[in-house]
Amino acid sequence: MAVTTDFLVIGSGIAGLTFALDVADQGEVVVVTKRSSEESNTRWAQGGIAAVISPEDTFAAHIEDTLVAGAGLCHDVVVDICVREGPDRILELMERGARFDRDKDGSIALAREGGHSARRVLHVADATGLEVERALLERCRAHPNIRIREHHMAIDLIVMSRFGGPDVCVGAYVLNTATRKDGEDDAKSHLVETYLARATVLASGGAGKVYLYTSNPDVATGDGIAMAYRAGAEIANMEFYQFHPTCLYHPQAKSFLITEALRGEGAILRLPDGAPFMANHDPRKELAPRDIVARAIDFEMKRTGSEFVLLDITHKPASFVVDHFPTIYAECLRFGIDITSQPIPVVPAAHYLCGGISTDLHGRTTIPGLWAVGECACTGLHGANRLASNSLLEGLVFGHRAAVKLTSNIGELRKSPPPEVPEWQIGDAVPSDEEVVVTHNWDELRRTMWNYVGIVRSNARLRRAARRIALLQDEIREYYWRHLVTRDLLELRNIATVAELIVGCASARHESRGLHHTIDYPQTSDRYAVDTVVKRGVPPHLRGR
């Protein structure tokens, strides 16, 4: 029997939870999230949320900083919307319980990060996302109209055209692993449920796990983007993957991010021999945008043969470092690094996807009934490179805008009863007895992306990646149809789709711009100041706005 609701939200980060709270007074909401509800990219956001709060700052300055970072591909109207609506969304977030750091006079403490011309980043020490996630989840759990389903992973969207009806999304098939018993794997206890909704909202976050090294948590496998692509939605600008310049380099550390705020507070990037190097790459030095800093580190590592560079904040008072960056101090100390007296070994890592599912100014995708908000969406805010701390801002603004648009039409939405759709069909699928195929392909796919589709690309590298990904896709497709679905298999299937989209979009852009840098086309070309779009059955191509 199908689960029915007014709004189905897939994902439990800032965008999805903001949407849920904003619509909950008008209808029933089900939030499905594939692991615990706290586990999202939002939770791990260290830096903060950019917004014009200070009287010394201006909307015009924030807009200009965003446009400069976006390297000519930002959608001007979207930038204007996010910047101008940001302060109201921040106030709303504070009313919902988020407690940001304050200065001694009681005013909100504002940090400055790379690419920003002013201090405008609200933060909670170096664990902003954790506090935001706590506040929103607390409100969602207390609301009688919101049901959160943990350990539920969406498999595919339900689009009625698959069954001879109109091209409209009415929900999703969802794998329920919450009932799994100790010692039981997903396949043996697998239960696929049908969720039907008047509006389906993808808020599934990013896809950092498509790369071998990433700052993202394990849940970031591009699920929403892959599902939307399979359903026929338009996807855009997948070539623009932001690599955070500084993740902790240590054999036992798992993708621990060293926030950009360290550089904002004066930390210096050095070679292993102690020599600073950013002045050789950009006059802004450590405060240059992330794409420039990441390429500079990549260049110096390749030039010197080093496996890492150093991030040094030891010239600041120890008390300042510990007070401002307690999480980073404690985590590094756990690995034997005292950041008050020792520089931090760091490497770049996949961090943020600037492309995603194409949406309009309210989060609507190209499929009726399907909406997308947060990192899985391509709104046009980030262009070819995200300005630091604009991501949580985008999640707040577009989660709210989607909610306002949908609730303004709630009466019309409720006119039609839920459609009749087939239950999930298992067919001849059986439990797998060779999970090694999944783990092997998972590892090979991520290494292929890291080696050939990373910070610096070339035509030859992209062709090599495309060939290998196509072979892996064939193997994954065969395995998928033979065996019962598991979370690991679904995540592998999704990152393979995301990898294909990234390579396809990168191959279509014959220039270097923002986060897409290729040695075969090192210059930026006005001809390519347009979006790269792709749809199932239609190869990636450039399209003007």
C-alpha cells in the first residue's frame, strides 16, 4: 500500500528542512533520508552563511563578489534574489533557534572568507552547519505535520509517462532499510515502498563521493541528480566541481575539512620547506577564490612532487586559534598536530557541485511536479565557481521560495486524488553473492574521476575517463537488473551516472573558466559564456540564457 502525502522531501539538509517547515502549516510533509536525519552536507559545513548584515556592507558588494567568483556564468537575477532575500531568511533561521556567534557588544560576529570584500559570514565557531542542522531538525521533529523517515533511500522517481500517462512526477520508490535486523544485510531485509505526493522535492545534496578525495560525508552520492536525469529532467553545468583547497592530509583522517575561515583569519599556505607560495599565483594571496587556490596547490604539489602543502596559523595567539577553531584544533590534536604551534598538512578535495538539476526562480525543474533545492539544484547562483558560504544561503532562500510558490497553489494541488501506480517490481532479481563487484567498481570509478577529471583536465584525460566509465556503467547496469537493490548498489549506480554527466559536460566546454580548467583550452572564451545542459537522450550542449 502506498504512502501518500502532500509534500515528499528527499533529503534532510538545510534546503529540505527549510522547505518542510515553511509548508508544514499548509499540508502534510514526509521527509525521507537514507541514513540518520542529521547526516547531510549541511551538518559538516564549517565556515558559515554569507549575508549582508553589517551596516558597513552592501547588497551591491555581495552581488559583485558573487559575480566575480562565478566567472561570467552566474544568472544575475538569481544572484540579486539570493543576496537581497538572504538577511530575512537568516532572521527566520535565528527565530527557529539557530544561535550564531556574537561579539562582546552583543552584535553578530562576522567572518571574512576568500572572495569576499567584507566581513559578512555568520558562523558558529567552526561548526556552523552542525548548529543549523540541530535547530531545523528540532523544529521539524516538533511539528505535527512533518514525518521524518530515516534509513529510507529513494531509488527512482515515479513519472507517469512511464505508465502511459502525462509527463508528471508523482513521488518515488523508496528502499526502507530501517527495519533491518542486526546481522542482516539490505538485500535480505529489503522492502521497497511507494511514496506518492502532490509535489516531490529533491533536496539530496551534493555528489562529492564521485571523487576519491572529498570533504563530503558518505551520503553525498548525487542521488537526486541521478534520479532526475533518469526521469528525463534537464541537468546543467556539471563540469563545475569545486575542490576545497584544504582538507587534512593524514593517513587516518577521513575527509576532514580545514575551513577557509582559517585563511580569512590570516593563515598562510606554505610549501613543505616553509616557503609561502600564493603570491606567485594571485595578488590576493590566501584570500583568492577557491578555484584559484586549489589550482595553485595542485600546481605546487606537482611541481615539487610533494604529497601535501602546509597551512600555517601559528603566528596567531594560541588562545585566538583555540577559541575561533575549536573543532579543527581538537580534531588535528587527535592526530598529533597542535595547530597553535605546528602547520597543518593539507590537500585539495572535492567539495561542492555548482551544477545540478536545472530549476527556475522557485525551484521548479523541467518535469511538472518535481522541484529541486539546495546543492542538487542548478539555480544559476554559483555560475562557474561558488563564492564561499553562499551555499547555505542558497538552501535557505530557495527552500523558502519553493515553499511559498507551492503553498500559494495548495488548493489546486489537492483537486486531484493520488494516481494509481504499480508497486515496485522485483522480477527475477535475487540477493547478491558477489558484493565485491560493487566495492571494486566503486573504488575504480572514484579513482578514474580523481585521476582524469580533477582540478586540471585535458581532452585525452576526459576521453580516457569516458571510455572507462562507459564500461563500468555496463557492468553496473547488468548487476543492477540481476540482483535485489541495496543502498550500496544504488549509491554506486548514482555516482556512475553523475560521473558520466560531469565528463560529458566537461568535454563540451572548450575553454577554461572558473572550476573547469583544461590544458588544451587554457583561455576563457566569450563564446562559452553560456550554460552546459544535458538531458537523457540529448548529449551535452551549450545554451545561451
